[in-house]
Amino acid sequence: MKIIAFCGAGIGTSAILKVNAERALARLGIQADIEATDIAGLAVAAEDAQVILASPELVKFIGKTYADVVVIENYFDLDELTRKLEIALG
Amino acid sequence: MRLHELPDDVFVLGAHAPDWRSAVRIAGDALVAGGVTTDAYAERMVQVVEEFGAYIVIAPGLALAHARPGPDVLHDGLAVVTLDEPVVFGHPHNDPVEVVLALAVTSNEGHVTVLAELANVFNDPMATTAIAQATTVEAVRAVLGRAQPEA
């Protein structure tokens, strides 16, 4: 399974989202590869992804995709991440 | 780069910013003061927000300003700015911002440690407020020092 953590520049915020999503997945006992990417890399990265994690501000930049788009408000809130990933992957 | 080793120059406490651009530029100035970037980087951080929106406000009250690696980044670094009055960035949930972090990295790799440390600090929902209310650099370092480096 593959999950994308998406941000505008591909460093910083997406990397924090990746770190915290990995912690949420560990809570759920789910194995997945999480890839941090920027807008330029999103289309290729998302081809075989099941879930795209993004901020509310960035959803409009995500083009047509078969992946579930999961909006994360607080990138540091493991409860929010765990709850939303559980729904998306359940 | 480790959070507890950040030099005094990259901390600006109680800064006044009339708008989000000023807040980001103050953080950019702190990176310059710390020898992390040249002047050009601040404007690139502003451009990221102009292009993609206020997604850099990644948690309530907390912005992580950043831009891509570039020739204006001299080495990996982080600046920490607290604002005397919270500033609206335009995020639908996490405004207004009290603490601006500015991250600069020379490559897309190799900064995982500091981001894991940031996650350790800010997984605590009280951390942003604790930093915003700190009146000394040592007090901010004490909050940042809660990061337990991962083996």
C-alpha cells in the first residue's frame, strides 16, 4: 500500500506529515509506504497510491486521481491522522 | 542540525508583524542572521504561500515557512519567531499564527532528523502556546529540548 504526503515545495510540511502519518499507521498496526512529494511530483507519485494526504489549502491542486484524498487540518495531531487514516484504509 | 543546538541568532521573540508577509520575512531575516541563507530566501518563502496558499500553517497557531533548496541556502537551518500579536495567514482552521518556524535545507534529503524532532515537540498540543509565551531564548530551547532524538 502506498500513501502520498503532499505539499507545495516537497520539503518541510510534507515531511512532517509523513513522519506523523507513519506514527498514526503504527498505532493502527498498518504497513504502508509513505512518500512525501510536491506538486510537480504528485501525478507520477499518485499513480499507484491508495491515499493522498494534504492540507485543505492544497486539495485544489490535486488533479484527477483514483486515490482517496484525505484532508488533514493539524499535521501534528496524531488522533486526527489516526482517525482519518483508519476511515480511508478501513 | 538539532533543535537543541540552534544558535541564539535564529531566535526572534515578540516580533511585531502587521501581516503574514512581514512575519515570514522576519523569520527569513533570522535565517540570514544565523548564517543559514542569503536575503533572497525570505522572498522565496513568501512566494510559496502566494502560489499555494496558507498550507504552511500546519497546526493551530503554528506556521512552518519554507521553500525549495536553492543557491540562497548556505546550510540546513531553522529559525524560530514568536509574534507579539497573532497574524492571520488565511488558513481555514489553524489561524491566527503565533509562532513562525522557517526551515531551509540544501537538499531534499538529510533533514529527516530535525523534522522528526519537530514532530516530537509539536505532537504536544501545548508546545506552540508554550513557545509563544516564552520570554527568553532559553525558555524556547527548553520546549524544543523536549524532543527525544530517535535512535
